[in-house]
Amino acid sequence: MDRVGSTLGVAMVGCGTVGGAVARLLLRDQDILKARLSPVLELRHIVDVNFDHARQLGLDERLFRTNLDEALRDPAVGAVVELIGGTTVARSVIERALSAGKCVVTANKALLAHHGVELYALARRNGCCISFEASCAGGIPIIRALCDGLIANRIDAIYGIVNGTCNSILTDMTHHGQSYADALAAAQRDGLAEADPTLDVSGMDSAHKLAIMASLAFGARIRLEAIPVSGIDTLQLRDISYGQELGYVVKLLAIAQRRETGLSLRVRPVFITKEHPLAWVSGPFNAVSVYGHATGHTMYYGRGAGGMPTASAVVADLSAVAMGTAQRAFAQLGIWPDLSGQANQLAIDEVRSRYYIRVMAEDRPGVLAQVATILGRHGISISSVLQHEAINGAASTTGVPVVITTHRSQEGNVRTALGDVDAMEAIKAASVCIGIVDEHPEQL
């Protein structure tokens, strides 16, 4: 299907925060688009079950529809924008739109991470395309970079701060000394966290985005369920503080690395040095570092969520559909997951990294030596040790915190060693282990 022409009719399904912002760009900021784009984007239908928000925005009620079929029957509609989220109703909407020969624009990272392969294949069978710039980093054009600007590169690694809620919480914990609970409550008051923040703070939202970006970067099918995921909801303020003493800041990173034997993907809170390119990304902002064999390091920074930044990406996708470039890229690029083989995703135990380890040990001679012996037995070399004196006799019940950093070690060995450490009589609580991530080397 080629929808290049003077006008692209648009049907939008869902008119919440992002949908309202898309409507504003298409209806009220049309002068910007007309000055830059020869095909006109015409919003012809707003499909929803509740129009309270749309009415608050003063949108034209003649556009309101409760029946998707009415929009799909309109021959002037060439693109359907899905903005309702979730993986059930949204999937049905997209399947119906594609089956009707309409191109689809979506911000739905969960749906694409779980069912993207089937949906891309359906789009291909019907001669249309799916565009999803808004799915991974709000207004940051990371999908376009991977599919266009970096197409000449073998991508070696991606490191992303792709969840503004988590980054905002970690910023408050790091810079203001707030506990996790207090920082989360502040983010909820400021509208930066949902009432139920589980998807964000557990790391799964970041995993959805990583699966999408990695599939394009490496031209491979990514199994979401095979990505090891850890969130920020178990982080303790004391570890963030000890990390700062050692010169580190904590970030929730979505990491994808090309290895000789496969791909290493993971989402987890990690320590990075204060000089690391991602260290200064604070508050609700996102940033994605991409390492290519030809370009070296490129970094993409901006607002990763919010109505207008996300709407900016949605309208950019609509513009590409109107010009026909989205359809051509979907038809001619070979990086789409439905055209790719299954990735060999490496187990987390195969990761090699430096590590921060905190043990709560009895304050008596020989304990640290025992811990060092266990680590050494598993091939783990100690880089530094930080120990504070116990306060008011607390060591007798909770132990003294001993912070150890290691040289590069294999994660499976670290996990096994810490199991042995925690079994020691002198250890009063489960050990804490946080990876330390260095800047990825450029392969120029």
C-alpha cells in the first residue's frame, strides 16, 4: 500500500494524555506541519469509550467515535494511531487496522515486546507498516537513529536510561538523601509515577523498551522472557551513599551487548562513575548511548515521557507514513524481527563485570579474611574495601557493613561465592551485590 499523496487521513484510538497532545499537534499546531510537510495530516476520527478528557481539551466533538469500524471504513484514512496501551484491546485494534490495510502508529512498547513479530508479519501481509518511534524513549528519536542514521554500523552495545520514573526516584535518593519510599511518594505527587508503579520500578518497562531497541540494533528476534530484570524497589539508601563515597552514582540501565557467543541483555540498577556519559542524566529525562563500529559512541538525550514529547514522536511517524518513507523502510530494511533469526541470548551468569558487594559482618578478627578467602576460591579478586565503625553497639545485632569492590569477575561465580559468604555464622544479613558498569570501549 502506498499512501503518498496530498492528504493522509488519521484515525486516533485513545485520547488520554498522549492522545490529547497528538490532537493538539494535528489540529492546533498545523501551521508548523504545513510549513515542513507537503502531504497534509488530517485527523478525521477520535475513537474512545470516554471523551471527558477530549472535551476538557475543547476538541471538535464531530470527530468523536465509539465504533472503530466507522473509522476503518473511511477510505481517506491511511493511518491508525493506537494510544490505549495494554496488550489485549490494543492488540485487537492494531490487528483490525492492519487487516483493513491501514498503516499503524503506536507507542505501545509492551505489546510490541510481547507480540511484535506477529504484528509486523501481519502488516507485511497486508502491504502496510507499523511505526513505533514513541514506544521506547518518548520524544527521543532513537528508533529512527537505529533504522536510518546508524544503518551503516554494526551495533556493538546499547546502554539506556529509558524510564523517567525510576531515574527521578534515583535522582532524589542520590542528591537529596531520600529513602526509596519517600522518593517514590514524591514522584507520585509530581505526576512522575503511577499510583501502581510496579511496571516502572520493577524494571519491566525498561525491559520492554530494551527488547524493541535490541531487536533493531542487532537484527534479531529477542525473547523478552529471557532478559534478566531487576528493579530499583529493593535498593537501600545506604548502598547509594556508600557508592557515592567510592565515586559512583546509581542508575537503572537497560544494557545490550554483542559478544562473540551471543547477545548479553539485562535491566538492573548499576553503579557508574561520576564521569560516565550517563551519570549526569537526572530527573525524568532519558538517554540512550549506542556504540557502533563506524561511529563509535553516539548518545541521544531528552524527555522520555509526557504528552507533548511522546506526541512529537507519534506525529513524526505519521509524517513518515504520509511521505511514504515509513512504508519503504518497512518493506526494504532487513532488520525487522519478523524477518530475523532468533538471537542467542546469553545467561546472566556469563556476564563479566566489576561488582559492589556489601556484607553485614560481626566486628571481630578474621571475618574479613574469611570473606576474602571465599571470594578468592571462586576466582574473584578484591579491588577495594570500605568499612565504617559500628554506631552505639549496633554491630552486636546487625553487624558492621563491609563494602567490597571487585575486579572484573564472572557473575555466576560471584553469586555462588556470596551464597557461601551468607552461610557464614558471622554474617548477619543477606549480602547486597550491585554491578559496576564501565563506559563501553569504542571499536573504531
